[in-house]
Amino acid sequence: MNGLSLFRAGLWAVVALLAGAVAALILFYAPVGPVSGEGPFGTPFALVDQNGSAITEADLNGTPSAVFFGFTHCPEVCPTTLYELAGHQKRLKQEGKDLQVVFVTVDPERDTPEILKDYVSAVGADITAITGAPDKIATMLRGWGVYAAKVGEEPDYSMDHTATTFLLDADGALAGTLAYGENSDTARAKLDRLVGL
């Protein structure tokens, strides 16, 4: 085998390794649950809300939901998103439509039910917050295709996380998403469609 043939063989080996690595990442981070229109989104979970009451994926059925993943020490993205969602929720309620706003912590080590209760009640009385054992939260994050990772040193670490709001219909199926900072008129139109306005 001459030098050119060795080079080509080595190049193909690198390509094969990279393709395998990309496939592994896709499989690891891809949502385990069904995609839009195929039934409930994500995977089953058994966690607790801000009142310490048990909550499962079944509690996301029956009413359209806006589900956001974040943490209470978040400086900007999380409080802004929750404030905007609470505003939409209040407006829709005045128009006779229900929207369930759900905040799932990506930082269960710090975000206890008590801390979550204080946090969400300062934004809106009708927001549901979810926490639980770190391993159970991690399973839910994987099932929803949500990224979260600690940044910095204990105890003042921050969290990098997916800033997408998931919109679920009354059957729990994925009906769309809202991006962080999405145009308010566009967000309003998506939520109006979600609740059937």
C-alpha cells in the first residue's frame, strides 16, 4: 500500500469515527418520547410540584400547556420568560381560555418545592413548578430533549440550559415551541391557536 492509499484509508477511518460520534450524540440528546402529533410528548415522570404534591405527565393533559425548563438563580432568561408566559396566561383567562404554565427546574439541588413556590408565586398565582430528585429530573430532561449543565464553581454555579418553551395541546402532544425573545405578536398568535382562539 503506497502513501496515498494509506492516507485515504486513514481519512475514511476518521470520517467513520466522526459519523459514529455524531450519531451517538443524536441518540443521546434526542427526545425519547414521540414527536408532534404522535401522542403525549416526552417521557413519563413522577416528580413534585411547588406544594410538595405528586405530579406526573398525566397532569399535563386536559388543558393546553406552556412548559419551560429553567432555574431560580437564573438572572434574565427564566424570570423574563415566566413573566411573559404569566401575562399571556392572564390575558387568555380574561378571554375565557385556559393555559397551564409549567416551570420545570434544571437545578433540583437548589430548587426545593419551598423555593420554587416563592419564586413562581411572585410572578403568577397560576404557575405550576416542578422539581424532584436530581436523577429523576435528569431523566425528564433527556426525555424532552432538554440540555442543562452546571457552569462555574459551587455554591455559586449557574446553569446553561435550553431556553425553548414547549407548547402542548390538551392531549399532551407537542403543538409548537416559543423561542426566548420571540416576537410578542408571533408568540400571542401561537398561544391563541394552541387554546383555540
